[in-house]
Amino acid sequence: MYVLGQRGPLDTLNNLWILHFCWTTIESGSGGPRNSQDDSESTSGMSLPPSLWRLSGSSSAFSGPAARPRPDRNFMNKHQKPVLTGQRFKTRKRDEKEKFEPTVFRDTLVQGLNDAGDDLEAVAKFLDATGSRLDYRRYADTLFDILVAGSMLAPGGTRIDDGDKTKMTTHCVFFAVEDHDAIRNYAQVFNKLIRRYKYLEKAFEDEIKKLLLFLKAFSETEQTKLAMLTGILLANGTLPATILTSLFTDSIVKEGIAASFAVKLFKAWMAEKDANSVTSSLRKANLDKRLLELFPVNRQNVDHFAKYFTEAGLKELSDFLRVQQSLGTRKELQKELQERLSQECPIKEIVLYVKEEMKRNALVETAVIGLLWTCVMNAVEWNKKEELVAEQALKHLKHYAPLLAAFSSQGQSELVLLQKVQEYCYDNIHFMKAFPKIVVLFYKADVLSEEAILKWYKEAHVAKGKSVFLDQMKKFVEWLQNAEEESESEGEDN
């Protein structure tokens, strides 16, 4: 046995052979024991690599039997075994995906619905019990297709199994009687199913959106039943109003299907709830300003909408749209007025612009005068000191009095302006004492008439700060009344 570290030429050679053995073992990847035959073969043909020869000195030191010829380089790979790269993973059974088989699901569901027949209580119980056996989450589309249309639907709305009656059912919404009460009973089936399996709620919303896109593929009777079902489910909160965005698709708008479907839907909705419920839901879903999109571009105007819906018996919705359009128009007008006032445009130009907008959007003077007052008062950074704000306000309002006078030609407009002034002075406490001065200024500038001020004082004032403002105006009103009496007596004398 030789130990590394011994001195002498032969000892050095033995040490080098030990190092060479370790090196070849590591390279070959075989760390196990070797038999005697292998040892003899390797000993007879093995030699040091050139680097170790250099470490041991010149080759002449090993003349004789110790010196051996260099073996073939490929010999060292003689016992190597091929190694496969990569890793092999075994899939667990619980991770293996089940094969998607909607036809098996369809057959089971159709059979159960046919067995239940027209008894919707039995249908509801069947759907409740079957949910534990069938994968509703995986086959939600197939489930709702069959409950609504009686068959699986292909993209576009055509029935996949239309030719095979054994794979269809007539116990569904499309085969129900075209009656509000009958469709309401089907709506209760959907309500029970979704309450029992809450995860179906989103899938059902997507299903109704899809069906609305497929309206062209359905008959007029089927469209009516779907509209009634959707309206009832919107009324009881099962569906959100946002699903109605599918009705704005060009393909069904151009055909006139969207408007016709919407009328039937809103009628069913209002049969369950009142008009305020409908308009409130539309407003929350930001659809109140998009109702015109139910019609083609060349008919997207308030007059056509109002006529169409009024003739269909939905005057409440046509009135609602007029109000919403008016509000939208007024917001745009207010924004433009603020911009023009900030740029200090000439009053005559502002008057012309407002009158054109009134004519184009059918705005009345009573709506515009309040808007003008708000814009005029928002155009200034008011002083925080009460004793200075009155003087600042009078100077500012005197400049814009001709603008207000141009849109207060009617008695009702003057009363609206007075009420707006009263509310503003009450809401902004620094203006409380400025109210009578503003009224007198407007009287002298012919913005307010004597009759309008007296009517406001007697009956047309609002509740905000009533006692304070009536007391402030008492002397001026008495002066107006005395002046009126004097003018009447002078007229009689003449």
C-alpha cells in the first residue's frame, strides 16, 4: 500500500498512479468496485495523462518495465453508459383533467327535464339535486342553453341538435306559453338554481349577453319570450342592467331588432316594478345616456326615440330620456359658458351663442337663466371678508346684468333667478347681507320687474333663509307697493 506524500522516484510514481485512478474514476462516473479482470486490463493499458508526466519529471526516469505505452484516448469511455437528460414527472390522478363531454351532460339534463315535464316545481327540484352529480360549473353554457332554447346552441344561435328531437327538450323558455305569468314561473326556476349554486351567477350573466347577440337567429316569438324573461330577472335583481350593452351591437341595431326587443323588455320590467326602478337602474349602469344607440345612426335623436317609445306605451321612458338629454346639454352649455366667461368674451357674443344653443337643443329660458347665474357667480374668486364681498359682488353683477336681462324676459324666468339668488346667498354666508342689494341692482338694471319681486315676496320664495331675507326686503317691498299705489291713483286722476 502506498501513501501520498512519500519521497523517492518510485514513491512519486505510485502517488501519481493513485491520483490518476481517482481522476479516471471521476471522469467515468463509476464510483463502484472493480473486478480483477478490469484491474488487469486497465493496468496493462493505462498511462498517465501528459500533465502528470510533466509533474513527475522526464520520461527517461521510468525506462524498463515501469514505462508503458500511452493507451487510446477512447478507452476511458469504454464502460460509460448512456444517460437520458431531462426529468420524468408522474401526473397525480387528482390533477388529471376530465375529458370535456358536453353531450353526456346534455343527454342527462334533457332526460331529466323530459321526465319532469311541465311541472316547474319538479324541474327546480331536479336541477337542485342533479347539481351534486353533474358538473354545472364546467357545463354552465350547455345548462343555460338547454333551459332557455331546449338545445345546445352553436355560435350565432343555431341549434346543434335541431335535427334530432331525442337530444332536445320542449320544456324550456322558448317552448313556454307567451304569457307574462308563464315566463315569470320560468324566471323563478332560474332564481332558485342560482341561489342554490352561487357560482352560476356570473355564467348566467354571460349567457344572457350571448343570447342577446344571437337575437337574429331566433324567431319573433322566441325574442318576445326572451325579452320578457330578461325584464323579469332585471326587475328582481337576478341580472344587472349592464347586460343591456349587448343590444347596442350594430348587427341587431340596423335590423331594428334592438329597439323592438328593448320595448318588450322594458314593458316586462315595468310590469314587475315602477318606472322609477327602471330609470334608477339605467342611471347606475350609465346607460341613461346611451338609449339612443338602440336606433341606427340616422335615427338617433330625441324626437324619434320619444315617438317610438310613446307609441309603444312607454311614455315614462321617453320623458326620462328628454330630461337626461337636457341635463347633458346643460352640462355642456355650462362648461362652454365658464370657458367664455373666463376669457372675458363680449356679452353680445355670449348672448348670441346661448340663444343658438337654446334653439338647437330646445332649451327653455327658465332652465338657462339659472345656469347663467351659476356660471356668472363661479367666474370670480370672492373676497373672504363680508364687508368687502358685497361691494365686489355688486360691481361684478352690474357688468353682467345685460347678459342676465337677455334671458329673463318672462315672469317665470325672473322668479327662477330670484330663487337662485336667495339660495346662493343662504349657502354662502358672506352674501347673507348682500341679498337685498343684489335685488335692488337687478331691479334698476331691468333684470327683475316689480311684479316678479312682489310675487316672490308674497308666495314664490323658497324655504332657505326665508325669514331673514323677507325681513331684509320688507322696506323695499313696501316702497314698491306705495309706488304702485301712487301710480294707480295718478292714473285715475288723469
